[in-house]
Amino acid sequence: MTTLPIRFYGDPVLTQATTEIENIDGRIAALAQTMIETMNEAPGVGLAANQVGVQKRLFVYDKGDGPYVVVNPKILETDGEWTYEEGCLSVPGLSWEITRANAVHLVGFDLDGNELDLQTDEYEGRIFQHEMDHLDGVLLIERLDADQRREAKQILRQRNLEISATDPDGLHLLLGE
């Protein structure tokens, strides 16, 4: 099994919007397969390409019925609201109640270049919105209110100090603050 290192909060790659994929080829298919293996090992339900350091518009997900790949996704419409506890592989161990749209209309392409036109709600819709945020350079912490964000950053700073204290070579998470 091949996996890639997941980038964590503070890595600048997570705050940069990704670029469209112009050619869906074997390299993109291989990347998607490695991302699926990485997501499964983490374990997670979704993973955007920039979470593994690749600045391309691609995400993988598995809502429980097998993995899927979406290339160059776009959300065309959203409707309603749904609040649900949400975590992130790039902010491990933390989660918050986040309100997002309930219904989502997403378009994109599969690995064969076929158009995808997906209309979903609740859990799958949340996955789409979360991964689209990543592809647009928006991390889950930005969805929090000011008090929650301050508390989350404090926890992440403390984690970084604890990791730094046990990692004399300095190979620890960089929080970018």
C-alpha cells in the first residue's frame, strides 16, 4: 500500500486555491489511487489533493459504499442548512458542530473523463462542501466563530509545543503563526 503524508494546519499549501486539471491521464489516476489509500489508512471519509501537497482540483471520498474520485468539481447550487459535527484530517483529533448547506448540486468529472452531475444532501453533501473548501484554500477552522477559532488555535499551538519538546531534530508540525 502506498500512502502520502497528510499536510496539517499551518502548512501554507492548505491555504492556497488549487488549479484545474487539464488532462485526466494515468498520473492523475495513480494520484487518485494513492489518495484513496491515504484516506483509508488515516482513516477519513474524504481527502483533497492539496492535503497531500498537490495543488490540483481533485478529491476522493468514501461515504461507506466504496471510494469515488471527483476531478475539477464545482458546486452549482446549495439549499437549506444542516448542522453536524465535523472533523478534518488536516486538524486531527478536533471536531466542531458546523452548519453547512443541506442539499448540494456538484458537477465534475470521473477518472475516465465522464461528466458527473451529483445532487445529494446531508452527509455526502457535507463531504462535498468540506473537500471543496480545501480545494479553495479554506480550512475547517475558518468555519468556526471567533471564540472557537481562538480555542482551536490554542490547542494546536500547545500540541506543537509538546511535539517540539519530544522532537529535538525539529521535525514537528509547523503552525505558521
